[in-house]
Amino acid sequence: MRNGHDRETVRISDSRGKLMNHTIQAGRVRYIKLGREGRWEKECAEKGIIRFGYGSATAERFSLCREHRWGDLTKSFIAEGKDKGTAKRFTNETRLFFEDDGSILWITFMGERLCWGFLKPDPAERHESGDGVFRGLKDGWQWADLKGEQLTKDRLSGALTKLAAYRGTSCNVDVEKYVVRRINGQKTMEVERAIAALEEMKASVLGMIRLLGPKDFETLVDLVFSISGWRRLGDVGKAQKTLDLDLVLPSTGERAFVQIKSETNSGKLADYVVKFNELDFYNRMFFVYHSGKAETDDDRVIVIGPEKLAEMAVDAGLATWLIQKVS
């Protein structure tokens, strides 16, 4: 065990992302595959356990592992036909699993999610199926960081997600500090600066949106939807008496009714919801505004207020267009 390895503090959360009141240190980070092609994943997730194979449940090997007779375990693999290098690797992987005192951070991928956990100090037990052994995890498998953000592959570095293609049972992780930092919900200095700059940009865009006249505001909304993949039917503001934009999403054929308001309230929105429900050829309605406040319980109606619109405008790359319009 590498007890002298660089240690970083990790706090444990339950599977709902709620923080608990204790901390633990990760002596090392290790990736494990839960059965061939993930066949043990569901059981491990439900029971909060890690299953381990390599014939560790046989009477001979289970006894050798429990007694920490690792040299004899290597001989057992060689007697089975494994070459010396493979036998030593299998033994080292088995030893790490059996001897882990709870200081190893174990990670795996289940579908698109990175899952992590720490083993309880209880010794390994034979699985009831006779296929390998298992150990329980403190608080089960987790799949969110300590700030509640889901640890999905699209939010993780490729240096980590490449492990999902690993064909062996377990291996060390060469981006240990990144994994621990990511689970803690900590960002690198560069990412923190980028996030701060992005938030400042959104705030500036919001201010510029509120300087737009009605016609330019409608044009902005049209540009946001167009860049998002929606196709406009008719001219902006002239689609019909009751709507400002008539849109279709070519990839699905979905049609949307869009109403744009500079200033509004929930009462005005309710009037448009009634009109929307009378137009049965629309799949959904967007209600976009930049001043006031509007809410509805109709799940087919998507309300886009100024903050959300500012975010969408930034994502669509429309900051320069706004600067030119309000300069």
C-alpha cells in the first residue's frame, strides 16, 4: 500500500448528494470493472458492494487470500497456466482488494456515470453465486460530486473517461489528483477563471438585452432559436395575430408557438396559454420576456426569462451582435 502517497481529503456523500459529517483520505485511486461487460454493475449499485473475481471464491484461493499468502497465490495462477507476469499482476490486484483498509478510492463507470466509493473495513466474503468475492462500500456507490453535480462522462476529462474501455479487472488511475479534486467539486484555477468570466459575460449580455427596443428584442429571440436548430415559418412578429414566431424543428417535425414580450406578468402569460391550447397543431409554446415575472403550471409551456435568455444568447455566440445593437 502507498500510505506515503500524496493524500487529499475526500468527504463522503450519500447517493442523493447529501453531505455527511465525516471526511476520509484517499491513499490512492483505483479503477475497477464490475464483471465482464459490466454484468455485476446492477447488483453492486443496488447493494453498495464491489465484487471481485479471479477465482477468489475457490476454497484454495479464498484461504490463501485470507491468510495473505500472496506468493502461493501467484503459484496458483501459474499452475492454472498463466505466465509469470500475468500471475503477478492478478496477485497484486487481488491483494489490493483484500488488504484495502478503506484508504483506496475505488471508481468505475456505470453507463455514462462515474461512480466512486470507499470499502468498509470488513473482510471479503464469498459471493453466494460462488463466482468471486465481495466487500461492502461505506455509504454505497456515489455518482455525484460533493456539490451535487452528476459525474457524467460529458463533464469529465478524456484522460479519465478512457478508463471505461479498460479490458482488465482493475488498475491504478494516472490522474488521481484530478479525480479527487473533481469529486470534491473543485475546479482548476483556469476553469474557475473561465467560469467567472462567463458569469460576467452573461451579466453584461443581460444588461444589453434590456436596452433593446421591441423589434431588436424579437430579432434576438429569432436568432437564438435559429442557431438552436429551429426554423422560422413566416416573418418575425407577423406569423399570426396571437404569436410572434411560428417555428418548426426539422429533425423531429415538432412545431412551436413563440410569444415575445418586453414586459409581462403571469396574467398576460395565462391569456396566451389559453390561446395556445386552442391551437392544437402546436406541440409546445415558448414565452420569452426581458422584464417582469411570469409563471405557469402548464408543462407544455416553456417560460424563458431574461437570465435564461442571456445564457442562451451567450451560448449562441450573440454577444457581438448585441454590442453592435446597443453601442
